Amino acid sequence: MWVFTNKAFLSIVEFPGEGEMLWVRARFPGHIQAAFPEAIVRETPECDYRYRAAVDRDAVGRWLAREVRDIRYGNFKQSIGENFYHDACLSVWTEMFIWSKKLMGILKPMRNAA
């Protein structure tokens, strides 16, 4: 699961062999701590997600529920304070916007010129 909040982009997946734990992974320093301040974050430069922490599955669920309850903005992109992260989220938004238009037949897929 990918989760974008105005403070963090996280990838959350199963923790191998431990049903009550999840891997919370991040590409950016500080994003796991923004969500889970008590987590022990490992830096794994050889991996796709450089930062990761094992977090209790129920704690992740409580955090997700709290994030939803605490929404106090009318526009997600405008709620992001850090410029680089804002631009990254805007790029994701743009790609999904283009994809939705292609699916609705408004934009025609580009053909290879080969």
C-alpha cells in the first residue's frame, strides 16, 4: 500500500514471517518518523526504499485512522509544506490525471514513431 500524507510518502507491506508486523518503508529521511516517532528506522541504501521500520499492524491501523480524522484542508497539494515533496506529489497527481483522461478517451495514447 502506498500512502501519501502531507508529511510523508510511505510504502506499507507485510513483514515476512510476522503476521502482526508490517514493513513501513520510505524513500525520504524523516518520513517514517513523521508517522511513527517511536519507530526504529533502519537505513538500507542497497534497497529500493532506503528507510524502513517494522511497525505493529494495529499501530499502523490506528495511525491511518488518525490521519483521516485529522484532515483539515480542502486541497491536499496545497497542504504540503516542503517544496520538493510537494513537487513529487504533484508529479504523481499529474500522471494519474493523464491516465484518467486516457481511460475516458479524452486523450489518445501516443504511438511509437518507430
